[in-house]
Amino acid sequence: MVRLLDVYKTYENGTNALKSVSLRIDDGEFVFLVGPSGSGKSTITKILTSEIKPTSGHAMINGYNLVTIKESEVPYMRRTIGVVFQDFRLIEKKTVYENVAFAMRAVGAPTKMIKKRVGYVLELVGLAHKAKRFPHELAGGEQQRVAIARALINNPKMLIADEPTGNLDPRRSLEIMKLFERINSLGTTVLVVTHERELVDDLSKRVVAIDNGRIISDRTGGYYQE
Ligand SMILES: Nc1ncnc2c1ncn2[C@@H]1O[C@H](COP(=O)(O)OP(=O)(O)O)[C@@H](O)[C@H]1O
Ligand SMILES: [Mg+2]
């Protein structure tokens, strides 16, 4: 779940990136966040991942208060979310398997459990047969699917993807969106940031539109239209 209430963000240089943003996302929802470049989309995702704090207002994710959260609690909050970026951010020297297993090792899971879970998530993203490959041996769409598998490894309640298809061609992009749809149908809340209008129109989901730091539309079924 996400609760943003009257959130403002002013960066140190004086840019007002968010102005009175309120947004409620319930468990199990699939939401697209759309808007032009510079409209404040990543500022929202960075608040949700606790990379930055709001200047004022209330912000919660999965029961954690993002305004008052202590540094020491942030890793626990982050285990409840999976994050996917435009540039994949895989570790080049690790195999697909190791890239995905990494975050589970970090929380001290036993090897047997890791094997089972990595097998499951790689199967889910359609890459079980590429477990031994290295990132540079994969196409862009495949690399992004590895990143998605990695984001899901610790079974987060919510997946947040910031322009995940920005580096992919339209066909791969649609595949990725369909994958998010499937992940959502299995129970994970999904927030996808994008400015690709056609993709959003293809899937009949809730679409929250932001422009110049303000939410200007929130409706189901297609891109914002004036
Ligand atoms: N670290 C920062 N310092 C100053 N201004 C920033 C910073 N990050 C983003 N901005 C500005 O805040 C506004 C919103 O940016 P952002 O949230 O990244 O937009 P989007 O993801 O929709 O492209 C833009 O005007 C951008 O230039
Ligand atoms: Mg952005």
C-alpha cells in the first residue's frame, strides 16, 4: 500500500518537484504513473524507496512512515518492495543466477531455499534456461527480465518500476508490461512509471497522470486525455 497525502518536494536548488501530491494505492492494485519528462515521476518513486524525503506532507509504504523512518529501519522497509530501473543495473561479473540469488544471500537465506526461489522467479520471467549466462550475453529485454526476477526474489509486497522499458523496443516493452500484469495477478502490488502512451493504452489499468509536480488525472483505462 501507498499513502501520499499533500506531499511537497523542493530540491536544494529550489526546484518544486512535487506540489500537494496525494495518492492512494491499495494492496493488489496495478497502477501506471505517467507524465512528461521532468514532471516529478522519479521524485515520487524516490520518496517511496526512501532515497529522498518529502519536504512536507505524509508518506507511507507498506505500513512504514517514510517521513519519520529511521536509517536503521530502511533496509527492512526495502525488503517489502522490489525496484526495477530503466538501466537494469545488473552486476556484469555475476551470472544471471547469481544476480538474482544475491539479494537472498544478503538476507542470510539457506542455499537450498535460494535454489528453489531463484528457480521459481527465473521460470516466472521465462529465463530459467539462461541461469548460467552473463548479462552481456543477453538481449536488453532479457536483461530487464533478470532485473525483474531479482526485484521479486524476496517476495516483496510491491514492485516499483521507473521507466523499465525506456531502453527497449516496442515489442520487448509490451512483453515486459505483460510480465508485470502477470506478477500483479499473482498478488504483488505494481506501480509502473512510463511515458509510453501506446503501452498504457494497450492495458486497461488505473492511470495516474502527473504534470509539473501535480496529479492532474487518475482514471482507469488508457492514457490521460484532456
Ligand atoms: N536531485 C535533484 N536536484 C534538483 N532538481 C531535481 C533533482 N532531481 C530532479 N530534479 C528536478 O525535479 C523535477 C522533477 O524531476 P523527476 O522527478 O526526475 O521527473 P521525471 O521522473 O518525471 O522525469 C525536474 O524539474 C527535475 O529537473
Ligand atoms: Mg524519471
